[in-house]
Amino acid sequence: MENNESVVSEQMKNFLNEGLRTYAPALAAISEFRRQIQTRLLTVLDDYSPELSRLGLAVDNLRFLDAKVDDLDSSADRFLIGLEKNYGGELYAGYHVECNMEQQENPRVCVGAWVYVGTRAGRDHLFQIIQEKRLLPSKTHLVQDRNGKSRLFLPCDPGSFFNINEVFRSLIEDWVGLLKTVGGIHEFHHGAPSRPNLQPGIVLEIGGEGGSIKMLRESDGDGGWGFRVQTDESAMADILSNDDRAGIDSLTSKSPFVHSFEEALDLLDKYPWAELHPLFVRQGVLDSILLEVRKRGGEAAEARWRQELDRQ
């Protein structure tokens, strides 16, 4: 026991002792804060429920996004509290409150709403039509995410955060108005094809010294499908000292769930994955993966990947 205490720094001792005292109250406070925000969002959405239903985005059975308490990649200076729904046929929609506190003296807070339809062509067409129909000036901002989502967001004064429900109401009023101008999302969603080449399981596995990275195709639990990125550095356990291992909670991790291949690539881009060694690429996405490798590492990286995959 004495030997164990000798390798724990004074800073770590203080951290663990403070954590023991504050952990339960902190979790309770986080849970209540999230519940208050979610209740305010739901109250506004309930008021617009009939209109949203007619537009193809019923707001019953919305799913609360999980708190990223155990996410090793979560940021200490930003958070997102949201609701989303899988409508089937690769149609998703969501609503959120987001805060970026990188500048403590001037935190940026916004509320947002988004919709995602199953084909890239459908997503691009929806965004283009909404953009064309949006003639009147507004305080809200319309953007298209990298994965094709159409997203409307509205900044909020941090000093008035207690009134976030009214800011969200203004956003939803604009959101409903925009969707009405395009006749709802039925036309853009109808007949969205499935992706037979992206069945559940490993889509991509990459290896390097000490571990591997996998892109996984998984169920979201509500009848839809998406992606996670899983890292496994357990091979490093044999080369780490006892002190180093004591400072690491886990040598494996799994990212939050994302809906699109493009978002999964964003998760992969936290690592220099194109510089590592391909261990497995699902045949149905081989060309897409090699194109992404070329974008990140050039033709030489793509050629190396092809050679290593051919040898398998």
C-alpha cells in the first residue's frame, strides 16, 4: 500500500479526493440541467406538433441524446443537449442547444434544428430549394453540414439563457415556415434507397503500433443504422509501465453514434488514419475509402493502401 501511495502525485490525490466528494452532486446537477433544457425544447415542439406532423416531421417519441460523461474525446469547453428522431428509411431530424465556451468571457450559445434525408442527392436538393425559397431576412442562419444535413440555427445571448425556450420558439417558427415553403420533406424522403453495401459490422479497420481503429456500422436502437469509431490500444499494455497504466482509464474507446459515412470520416480524422496500415476494408466501400485516402495522403498513400490490401 505504501508503494502505491508513493507513485500518486499530490495533484492526483487532491483530484481524487475532491472527485469523491463532488461526483454524486455533480451528476445530479448535470442531470437536472439537461432535464430542464429538454423540457423547454419539448414544450415548444409540442406547440408546433400539428404543423410539424403535416410537414413530415412528427415530434412524438423524440430520443434524448446521451450525455457524453464517459466520452474520452468530449471537450471541457463545449456541450450539446439535444433531441432527435429516426423516422425510418434513413430520415432523421433533431433539435439542440449548443454552447461553446472556448472564450470564457464571451461564450457562444445557439439553438438549432436539422433534417437529414437518405440520399446525398435528396439532401442537396432539399437544401438548395430551402435556400432559394428563403427570401426574407432573418436572425436565423441556414447552413448545410458536410454530411448534407440542412441545419437552421439561431444565436442566443448567454445573459438571457434562462429564456432559452423563447429563443427556441423563434427558431422553430422560422423552421416551420421554411419547411412549408417547400411543401414539407415528403418529396425529398419518399423512395430513399437502402445501402446494401453497408450492413452491420466492421466497415474499415486500420492498424498501427500499439493498436487499431475500426469504423463500425451499427443499429441506433430505433430501427435505423449509423456508424461509430472504435479504438483499441490494448496492445500497448505490455510496453507501458505500471505508472503509465495507472493514469489511463481504458485502452479502448467507442465514439458517439453518427448517422452518415461523412460524419464517420470526421471521427476518423481525429487520427492520422490514412498514414496507418489497412487491415480490412469492406468491399462495398473500397473505392470510397481509397478516394478519401488519396485526399489525405496523395496518390502515394493510395498506392500503398492498394498494395497492402492486395497482399491480404
